[in-house]
Amino acid sequence: MKITNLRIIIDKREMKSGIPDLLRKVGVKVELKNLPIGDYIVAPETVIERKTIRDLISSIFDGRLFDQCNRLKAHFEHPVILMEGNLDEIDEFAENPLVFYGALSTIVTDFKIPIIPTPTASDTAKLLISMSSRQNVVKGPFLKKIRKSVDLQRQQLIVLSSLPGVGEKLAIRMLQRFGSPTKTLNASYTELAKITGLGKSRALKIRKLLDSKSKHLKKQNQKTLHDI
């Protein structure tokens, strides 16, 4: 079945996903651009950030995801995060699944950005078509002139907000007490627990996250020793 009169703007980096080709096959007009924010613009003010399970986990633990959420919210009225893949992989790739789900909760409750799961690229294409079909075809999606965020203070809050159980208010209190993200991350369990609203339980989770050895580093070290 061919679909006509639908147009979706897609970031060029999405070509390797195969989704643009799937959309073309059913008649969707695809426009490839270098998008500064998001991966798919399906309608005015509606932008989709597509992430595989592995990329989503990686972006949570390196702090990229909350920065992306801030920029999506700052420039689009209706941002959506699309989570593509097998949800069973979460336990395989995430060292601490509770941190992963905590980050998703932050996105939904604090950023007010919906998260939609799709099992495969084919299902993602169908969802994009559905979302594009709901809008006024005459208006269509459009590009925006978007400047890259250079707000240092905002970026500091984003880094600290990626910690388990830490929202923007607690991140501000951390900076007020310690002065910088580096000093905050180096603070002891006792010092963290003294922050109003944080408490011993979350302070312990933060130190555990920061102090635990990475499985990736362990594998790398083992390989190096083996090679020697």
C-alpha cells in the first residue's frame, strides 16, 4: 500500500538505520538534512529522537540524554523519545537497571517528554508514518534555526542531574555546597548525605555508582594482559 502526501525530514545519520528506505518504499517523501536536534521531524513542532536500547543506556550514563532533552524542550513544543529494540536487553547492557529506569522517570515526569518503545526498525517506520499522518498535511514539518547551547551553568546541572535520585533542585544545592561538578563528584558519602533533601540512601547510591569499577574497563584490562 502506497502512502501519498506525507513528508518527513530526517537527520542524515539515520540512513544507516534503514528507516528512510522503509519510508520511501511506501511512498513517503523523505528529506535528508543535518539536523542539530532530533532525528525525525514529522510535523510542525513535533520532533523524534530515536535511540536503540544500547544507545539510550549509553546516553544516560554519560549525561548526553538530559542535555538532549533540554534542547528538545527548548526548541520544539512536542518532542518524543523513541526507544527501539528488545527491552530484555536492558538487563544485559545496563550495569544498574534501576539507574536506567530512574532516568526514564525523570524524562517523563520532569521533562514531560513521552517515551515510546518500538521493537524493530520496521515498527519505528510505521509509528513515524502514523505520527505524520495525524498532522495537517498542508503545513508539513519544517526546519528551525537552532543554535547550540553554550550555557555552562545549565550543562553543570545536567551533569549532576544524571546521578541517581538527583533532580535539578538537588543539583543546585550540590553546586551551592561544593562549588563545582568535580568537587561534588569527589565528595564523600558523609558530605553528600548532609545535603538537604538528598539523605543517606541516595548518597549511598551515588557513591556506589561513582566508585564501582566498570565492566567495560575490566574487560579492556583483561584483554591487554592477555595480549602481553
